[in-house]
Amino acid sequence: MLQRFCRPAGGCRRHRLPDRLALLSCLPLLFLLASPALAASGGLDLTTSFVGFLAVAIFVLAYALVMAEEKLHMRKSKPVLVAAGIIWGLIGWVYVKAGMPSESEHAFRETLLEFSELMLFLLVAMTYINAMEERNVFDALRSWMVRKGFSYRMLFWLTGILAFVISPIADNLTTALLMCAVVTKVAEGDKRFINLACVNIVVAANAGGAFSPFGDITTLMVWQAGIVHFQEFFALLVPSLVNFLIPAVVMSAFIQNRKPAGLEDDVWLKRGARRIIVLFFLTVATAVACHTLLHLPPVLGMMTGLGYLQFFGYYLRQSLPRSLERKRTRYTQRGDWKKLEQLGSVVPFDVFNRVARAEWDTLLFFYGVVMCVGGLGFMGYLGLLSDMLYTQWHATWANIALGVVSAVVDNIPVMFAVLTMEPDMSHGHWLLITLTAGVGGSLLSVGSAAGVALMGQARGNYTFMGHLRWTPVIALGYIASVATHLWLNGHSFALHG
């Protein structure tokens, strides 16, 4: 996937068609109004056609329904799934009429491959999260935090700092899922605090992922393209830290400094919990090694890690009777009747139950968004936007604006469009678009993979409107991080003054 993203612009010409063409239609009236033409790249530019305008309107309507999820009580995957089908149906219809069905088929398959790699990566991460939850990892962590007497304000800062520190290694999505699971367990029932903490986690995870090649898919794309070398990403550490700290300081002032309710029962880790945590980090290491050493997509390492979990699940099932017998004997000798009673509720670990409990609404939402944006890009809209920004605007303002756009469209297609265009920018500007595309998604809950995933994991507690209330504060951090980068790394902008 990443190799495809980072091909030279000449290899992706279908995404930046130069000519403006009208709609191909079988309707007589539209035949009178416009007729299709072939672009030099062998594709059709539909950006000024009726079909193109209709596709944009469908996408906007679908996203409006997504944003109204809290009011409509309709899962966010439904509108984008239908919109993706309609958009690609329109594309297929136009290309069949033009006698070019293979062009649209090839474009759809490439977009589907892009989603498939993303989906499998997310599926493995979600499976591990569910497995750790089933083994009481997060319940035990919650119990530990409560016993330590952490206040809500301390929990807010602890989860935010951990999200910022872990995301450069484990990627922003996985880190956000981990921290959200802790927050929802510790502050169970306190919707206001959970929403505020989740906003902080999303901002922290996205900021932490912006200064590491492994922290976000967009940074991985830039690194794989050879535009920014591994060690050069750390020039964004301070701007990313500013992006996290400014909103966090403001939001923490609105937290009631009280403690969560104590637990009635002690929580104990189920057998294999610690080993599953180790397997998870081994899976992340495998994914990193696949990319850095073998130059293969990280999803290969993640799927291999799912195999680790399956083998361990097999071991847990096979050894369960012996383990129960040993514990039953030990608890009987100690007279621990409470633990003996708990042994009666032990069920074998089944990895496929953990897979089934993945947040499928989130995964299907990603499918809809990726396919919708891929369709609009194939029509020429992403290339048109990039051309307009980098020819009519200064690169600095263009990159800042694209960071804001990534909060709505998603940063992956935004970065894909920029890499496809290969604008003549200084090194500082490439670092700037890496920063803004990474942290710009924090402005809205639907602007990043971390935000979308948390809306599913903390359903009803962390919502689009709940995040939107803090967007002005997050925007302050966004502006400050850009200013920090321009100040600290000003020498890297020398090529363009």
C-alpha cells in the first residue's frame, strides 16, 4: 500500500487529470449539455460534470448524517456505505458508456486494496484490545488506579501523557484504544469526564504519532517516499508536544478534582493476561520489522501477530483443565472460598470470539470513507484541490489549510494527494505538511482513525458534538504547533525563503 502511495507523480496521473471534461450520460438532455472527452492520462476528469457534482453532494450528505449520529441514533457506517456504492456506481456507469470499464475497475480494486490493508491492521489491534479486556487487564489497571487514589485530574494527565509517549511506537490508533479502555473502566458512568478524557487522548495520540514514522500512516507514507529521513522526524517533537499541552492545560481546568468511586471487589488477572500483553508488543515489533527490514507492509506483521494469539489461545484451551485442577487444590488448602467460586465461571479462551467483538461499525465506516474519497479522487477532485493550493497559494498556507481539511476528509487521502502532486517544496514545508496532516485530524472526532475508533469504543460517552465543543481549544494548539515549527525549524525553509 505504502509503495503505491509514494510512486512518482507520473505513475499516478489518473489522480490529477489536466483537462476538464463534461458528463457522459445516456440521457438526451445531458447529451445536449455536455459530452465526455478523454484526458491525456487515459482517464476522465469529472470535476465539472453533473456526475461529479452529484457524487460530491452525496458524500456531503452522508457525512452530515455521520455527524448527526448522536441525534439520529443511526450507526455512522450506514450512510457512508451507501454513499460509496452510489459514487462508484456512477463512476462505473460513466466509464462503461465511454468504453473504458477496465479503468474504473482497476481504480476500484486499488482503493479496495488500500482499505483491506487498513482494515486487517485495525482488526488485529482491536482483537488484542478485546483479548486483554477479556483477561481483565483493564479492570485490573482500573482497580490499581483507584487503590492508588488518583483523582480525575491526575487520570486525565496520566492517560494523556501515556498516549503521547506510546503512540510513536504503537501508532496513534492502538494507543488511543488502550487509553480509552482504561478511562471508560476507571470513570465508568461519568460521561462528562470520559468525553473530556477521550478528547485529550485523541489529541495526545495524534500529536505523539506526528513525530515518528510509526506513529501514523501519513508519517509512514512520507518516510517510505524518502522525503523525510527517520531521524529528521524528531524535529517535530517540540511542535507536537505544544500541540498536546496547550489544549490539555485548558481542558484540565474544567475537570472536577474528585476521585472515582472505589471498587467493591478486587480484580484479578485471568490466566495468560500478562503473556497476551507481551504478545501484543511482539506483534507491534514484528510489524515494525516487516517494514524496516523487509520493506513489506506492516499489516503482514500484524496478521502474523494474530497467529501468535491463536497459538497461545490453543495452549490456554488445552491446558485449562490442568490449570483449574491445580488452582482448585491450592484454594481449597488455603480456604479461599471466594476464589473457588470464581473458578466455576471460568470459560476457555477463544480468539475468534475476540475477533467477532471487534468494532465492526468502525471498520465498515472506514470502508465507506476510504471508498468515497477514493472515488472522488479518481474523478479528479483531490488533484484539482492540490493543484489549486500549490499553484495559487504559498506552500505554507496550503499545508496549514490541508491540515484543517484532513479533519473532515481524513489525513490519508490528503497526504496521498500531496505526494502524488510532488509540489516543489523545501524540506521545512514537507515537515510542515507531515505535522499538520498528523495533528489536524484532532480538530474533529471524525478527522482521525483514533477519534473514529474511540467514538465506537466509548459509544454514548465520546461523541462528535462532545468533541466539537473543544475544537476552538484544540485549534489553539494547532496554531501554536505550526508557529513553533516555523520558529524552531526556520532554517529548513531556506530553499523557498
